[in-house]
Amino acid sequence: MNEPAAPSEFCEDSANVAPRRAFVRVAMGGIGLCYAAAIGYPVYRYLSAPVEKAEVLAAITEVTLPEAQKLPSGSALMFKFGPFASLLIHHRDGGWSAFDAKCTHMGCTVQFEADKDRIFCACHGGTYDPKTGVNTGGPPPKPLKQYEVKVSEAGIVVSRVKTA
Amino acid sequence: MKALAASVYQWMDERLGLEEALAFARHKTVPVHRHTFWYYWGGISLLFFLIQAFTGILLLVYYRPGPEAYDSVRQITYDINFGWLIRSAHSWAANLMIGAIFIHMFSVYFMKAYRKPREIGWFSGIGLLLLCMVFGFSGYLLPMDELAYFATKVGLEIPQKTPVIGPVIANLMRGGLEVSEFTVQRFFALHVVVLPALFLPLLGLHLWLVQKHGNAWPPAEEVKPAAERKTMPFFPNFLAKDLAMWLITLNVLAVCAALFPWDLGEQADALKAPPPGIHPEWYFMSSFMVIKLFQGAWGQAFAMGLFTLGLVLWTLVPLFDSTRHAGQRGKYATYFGLLVVVILAVTTIWAYYAVAAEIQQHAQGL
């Protein structure tokens, strides 16, 4: 503003204009943020409602699979651990193991191949050991997440491995 | 930081011509006089449209048309976080939007802003209003509660009663001989795809014409010499006031939507009689009353003919009262406008009285 300040009824004292302007700017910015939050918060909670439900579902520590003990040895079944696809294997030697079926490479769903006795991911050809879940070939960087398996007469109880 | 912002702005300006647009906006002026207040109502209607698009897209995230329609709206209203608020805002803004458009339309009418060269602005505005009413009618069915069901069942009787082609059209709109999940499904397609596809280009034309011709001077101001007429720059003065009006509008909507959450009635049941005093939304009350007043097949045809004729005359008014030197014709246009306002107001109020009386009668009968 190089021109001489025009006399105005609103600001006689031109020295006060700059701080006043700065105050108005901050106040407007603050009010704007309040509005953004007042609109943004309900919209965020609205959109995330199913996420919250799934998180509650995912927090479970144990799943009971009734009648699953009748699964023939040398075969596997898919079940849901909370919202997640998971894999229960009955080995030929009678042992059991269960894993989160999410491949550690790109999140595809793995499957048990009984004839080759391995866990295989069809998306990029990753393979895992069916007893330990250790990655044995292809691109996966780490083992599958393993669950604890307990066999009872009523069914099979799969539970989260307690980490320290 | 400032230098970076300036260089980003310059990069954009060289490619988009931002300065040209700003120069145009600064150059543009808005008339200042005692009726300037009415110039804000087009902008308010526009804000409501933007809110409808925003909340409508949010509702799309959970709404399921067809047989599950009612259940999905029940979920939105009672299960999903803040779903009641989003739905309430969508319903409230729909009604407030029609109200704002009516105010905008009547202010344009009485300020004679439809005169040359703004005729197409008027025609496109009427088109937008009619599309909004179809938006309202189709959206009203989507929750598939009792009121939605009967409003649609009765509303579709209007095309049904058109001679010869009526039943065919009504059946196609319904997707059957009665309102059913097929009706919801096709009203949904109409509401979220077909109507927006028609509305957006027409709105674009309408807004472009406002930019091209600017705000009209009301006749009383137009006769004054140019030196005595006051204006303000569109940018930043009018825009700042426009935004202030938007803020007020947003607050009004927030208060309505939060303190008076929109109701969800009982699920529609084709075998149940409607509740006593059932009536359409307020913007259909006038035609609801007129149709009630004229009985019998010929009476109804007459009532609908009357409404259609009124609408046609209303739309064509720029051709009748076309220039600022219209004199007598301008006066007749004003009288016609007042007559329309009075008829709409009287029939609407009358309709609400009739509904209240019906409810009372029913209560006494019990």
C-alpha cells in the first residue's frame, strides 16, 4: 500500500491496521478450522462405522469350530477368525495347525495343497511349510501368522498365540 | 514460503489464465439498491445443491435400493455413526432448497429480471425447479416407509389419469401395477443418475448466463440515470457477502438437521390403509388441494389442465413482457405474479387446514 491511507470512519489510526488485520486473519482461520472439524468429524465417523465394527470383531482371541475334529487327515478347511480368512490343516500324521491365510507377500489368500504337502499362494507362487508356516519359496518375506490349535470332543478351538 | 506460493501461482496462471478470470470478476459489478438482498437467493439455492450432492453421495455409501431399501435406511438412521445426521441434513436441505428456489424465482419475477436478454436464464431456471421437484418426488420414495409408499402411490395417479398414454407411462414409472421394490429401484436410478445428468448441464448453462449478463436492474432503478445508480464489485465485495450468506444458511441447516432429526416411519405395507391426514410435502400441497377441490374424472382433468396452463403461462412470461419499455404489459405481468402467489399461498394454507380437520375428525371418531 503505497498510496496515502484514505481517511476512513473505521480506522482513524493507521498504525493499528496491521495488527488488527492479523487478528482478523487468525480469527477467521480458527473459525474455518472449527467448521472443517464440525463437518469432518461426523463424516469420518460415518464412513468408518463398518471399520469400527470389524475392529471389534478382529479383537477376538479364540474361535471354536464345532465338528471340525472330524476333518479327515491330509485335508484342510477355511474358516473365519474374526473378519479374517484362516486355514485349518489336519496333517497326515494326525497333527493340526492353523494359520491366518493372508499371504505375507501381497495379501492374497493362501491354500493347502495336500498332494505336495505345502501351503501355496496362487497369486505370485509363494510357498510355506504347512506345519510351521515358514516361507519356503517364492516372494513371501516372512512366515504366515500361526494360531494355537486345541482339539476337544466338541470341536476345535483356535486361539491367538500369546505374544509375551 | 511466500516466494514459493507466488511461483506456483505464476506457473498456474501462465497455463490457466487465472488473472484473466480474476480481472473479469473484479470488473463485474452487482447493483446496489433496496432490493439487493434478493440477489443472494440464487447462491443460497446453489449451496443447497452442493450440500445435496455431498450428503447424497454419503448416503449412497450405505443405501441399498430394492427390497432391502427400508432396512438400509433404518441402519443409516439408527446403527451407523452420525447416519441420522447425514440423512436429516439431506432431507432438510432438500426442502430448504426448494424454498430457496421459490424465493429466488419470485424475486426474479417481480424484479422483471427475465426480460431481454435474460429469457433463457428464466427458462433454464424453471427447468431446474421442475427437475428439483422430480428429485424431491423420487427421493421421497427411497426410504420405503409408510409415507413414502403412499406419496408415490398417489403421486403416480397424476400421470395415470392422463388420457390414452397415462396408464402406460405410470406403469413404466412404477415398474408394475402397484408401487413395489421395482419402483424403488428405478426411482433410485432416476434420483442418483438420470436427474443429476440432466440437472448439471442445465445448471451450468444457468450459471454461465448469470456470468454473461450479470444481475438485472429492477425497473424502478433502471430508469435512474447511470450516475445515480450504485454498484459494488463482484470480487471481492459481493462474493464476501455471498459467502457470509452461505455461512448463515449452513448454520440454519445445521440447527434444523441436528435439533429436528428427520423421522423414519414404519415400513411400507401394501395391505395397510394410510394413516389419517396423510399428505405430500409442502411444495406439492397446493396441487394436492386443487385436485381435491375438483371432483370426478372431468374435474380432475380440469384441475390438472389448470395447473399445466398456469405453468406454461408462467414459463412463457418473458415472451409476453419482453422489454423494459413494456408499460401496460409489465403491469399485467406483475398482477399475474401476485395472482399466482395468492393462489399458491391460499391453496397451500387451505390444504393444511383440511388435513388438520381430517385428523381431528378421525380422533373424534375413535
